[in-house]
Amino acid sequence: MPRTSGVADSFGASLSTPMIDSRNPLRPFAREVVYALTAGESKTLDSAAIETVGVPQPVLMENAGRSAAQITQCLFPEGSVVGIVGSGNNGGDALVLLRTLRAWGREVCAVLVAERAMDDPLLHGWDIPVIMDEVLDQSGWDALLGPCGVAIDGILGIGAKGPPRDRQASAIAQLNRASCPVLAIDVPSGIDSSTGAVQGEAIRATVTVGFGAPKLGSLLSPARVHTGRIVVVDIGFPPSGNTDDLAQVITPLWAQRQLPSRPTDTHKNAVGRLTIIAGQPGMAGAAVLTTQAALTAGVGLVRVCSVPENREILQRSTPEAIYVDVSDDEALELALEDTDAVVLGPGLGTNRLSVDLANKVTKGPGRPLVLDADALNLAAEGFFDLRALGKSRPMLSTPHAGEMSRLLGESKSNIIGDRLAALREAVERFEHCFLLKGTPSLISNTGRGILVGSQGTSDLAVGGMGDTLTGVCGGLIAQGLGVMEAGAVSLYLTGRAANLAARGASLTPSDVIRWMPDALIERGAGTSELGFPFVFYDADAAR
């Protein structure tokens, strides 16, 4: 029998949470609402606790260090513990952790890599060996780290910017070459906790224990590969004040609460009608995947509009959908009118017919619209005004980095280098909702914050996944979800279906569609092997 623990969700209900399933380790455990904070936002929260609520700084540090010690003891119960300690609060948290473990009987040692008193009052008089890094040669580092059960990274905190200085960089390099697991305090040293940038040496942690909230940069590439498993604990911060501008993680409970519900006395036209315009000759597959994904997401009626060359394969592969010949103006006009949402772009091409179809959609009824693939390329080439279109109806654009670079007129490397900035610029310039695909995918809309995907995996890096995601987005919008919520839930569902399929690099879009029903019926806050009530987020490493 798997071990279970009672964990409270955001409404206080007790959820039975089984140990992590080794086959599907990527479904995070989380409260319904989890914000991801930048360094500045984290410092504001810290100040609010100290200055407004009156929680003393030492109490916060004590809570952080002791919670991290409990996580350390749970995950790495054997062997000695070596803490690499910097000068700031991060180092203080590490000292509290070491002192706590020493009081519990563990063998511990602190290595100072900054100017800090060797008899730091945070040690409370415990006999903990303290060594200055400057006295350690390579054999000394090897003797310390080689046999230890876990090393603690308390070198740099959330305020660090740019590449680490030589002394800290040298310590980071020593930890990275060691064979022992590494637990990072709040963020791995060397990453930018706001942007996810890595500009020099950076810890590659096995586990990162975050305090109060996951740091936004730790969820973003390239930093995400440095964080390992992220466990976030409550240390006594007050509730966040104005949350409108804060990034929010797309958690299992949040995604479940957004899902549309069906009354018992319903029919196909009442649970969403979707029109999909996709597939130039030779690209029927994109139309098939988009259509199948939409149907699996629960939409009641799908019309797929494509060229006559694709009719047979569409009707053979997806007989549940109604085929519409795009050369039949009357039938196409009806499809665009008698619908709750429209998808434009998968496999569409950028030829004259594609331009004509895009014009019919953009000048037709103002139904909610999902733009993907070639529809975005047509917009980038100026065939229609993306900003005016976005202001005329609810709209979701779903570019990858290459498509975003064409829309913004920026290099692809610049988009990848600062995806947050690219997303914000696109939303501001074109005034509608954007889903920027990547690891993780990010979503934002005018007047809204950012939603951060939690189910990213490199298994999704295969042709046709974008078509599948677009179909789910369209299906959920047709069922009544707002464009931002639909995009976020679609990200969660497709990622979770991929993890449930558990096919690794062999994963195909058809696998995601096949496992979509299982992702849709899941309930609960996710899975974690940790039974501590102060843990409110536990997500395995992206892969």
C-alpha cells in the first residue's frame, strides 16, 4: 500500500495524497493558487512580514531553516551534511538548517565562502565544525563532499545578479563536480531568481527548497534545469496584497476548477460548437490532430473546414466532425456564423487561398478566435491587422519562439533569451491574449498577470503537438472558458496527458489525445511523498 498523507488544499479540505508515482513523477502537488514571485516581489513580502505584521527577521529565518532541515532529513536521511554558506540571509538559513540537524543527531559541517563570523549567533552555541573555504585545496573539498549524504547550497540568494564572483563561483564548481546530492536554499546559487537567466557558474541542485513562494526565475529556462525538484514551504509570510500583477503557476486544482461543467439535460449545440479552418493540400494531419484534440476536450460539435483534397482522410480519421469544403462559400459562411469559437491556422499554409480564408475569418462574425501557426505567419506578413483583430473579439494567439520573433520583428535568440519580456511586449502591442510556447509555456492577457505552465516536458518536442494544443484551446473556448483560462487549462491537460502516457521520447500527439480523457477526470491537488502540512508546492524536475 502506498504511504499517504493528509494535505490541506486552499479551501482547507483534507486531501489524501499518495507517494509520487515513479512512472508519472511530473504531476506537481500544490495548493490551488500558487504565485511565483520575482526577487523584488519576494523582498516586498518579506518586508511586509517584518514591518507591517511584526514578524521578526530571526523568526522568519528560523522557520525557513528548520523547515528546510525537515525536508533534508526526509529526503536525505543518511550520511553527513555539508553546508556551503554565504554572507547573506541565504547563508543564515543554511546555518539554521545545519544547527537543527546537529541537534537531531546528524553529523554536519559548515564551509564559509564569504566574510562571516565563524561563531555566528545563529549556531546557538552548537559545536558545529566551521571551515573557511580558503584553507581547502582540491583534496580538502573531495574529503568533505565525497562521503557526505547531502550538500547544502547556501551561497547566494534571490538578490544575486549577474555571474557569481570568483570565490563563490569556485565553490559552486566544487559542488557541481561532487557526486553527492545538493539541496539549494530558496534558489540555486548563480541563477537570476526573477528572469531565469544563468550568466556564469550555477548550482545544479537535486532539490530546491523555496520559502513563501516559488521564485519565478526558478521556473523558467534555462534556470529550471538547475533547480531539480522544487519544494516550497510556508514560513509565516502574510497573504500577498495586490496579486493582479503576480505570476501564477497553473496547478492541478486551479486547472480543475476552471473546467466547464455540463448540465444533465444538455445537447451538442449547448456544450460548444467549434469551427476549425486548417490543412492545405498535403497537410491534412494538422487538421486531423486539431479536430481530434478538440473533440476529446469535450466540445459538442466540430466543423472542420479544409480543401477537397483532405476530405477523405478527414472523414475517415474523424467521422465525428462535420467536413466543410472551403471552396463552398455558403457552407463556410454558415460554419463561421453558427459557431461559438473559431480556430485558424494549423497546416493552413501562406498561399493565396490561405490569405482569402484568413480574410473571411477576420471580416466575418466576431466569434472568439484562436490563431496558430500559419495564421500568425500571415499576420506577421501584414495580411491582416493583428491588433485591430484582437480588439474586435476575444482572441488567443499561440506562437512558438520563431513565430513570436516574426510578429515582433526580433531575433529568435532575443525571444528565447527573455521570454517574459517578449510575452509582455506582444500583449501590449497587439492587445489580446498570447500563449508563448516553450519550457515552460507562458500566458498573459491585457490587464492580467502571467500564468506559468507546470507540466513541461521535452517529450512534447515533436511535430503536431502545437496542433493538438490548439484544438484543446478551441474546444474549451467554445465551451465557454475565457481565452486566457482556456489556454492555461489546455497547457495543463496536454502536458498531463503526455506524462500519463509515459512514452518518453516516443510520445506522439496521438498519445496525448488518447490520454486526454484520463487527464480530464483526475481530481485532487497532485502527488507528493512529503507529509508536511507546511509544504504547499512540490514539483519534480522538468525533463
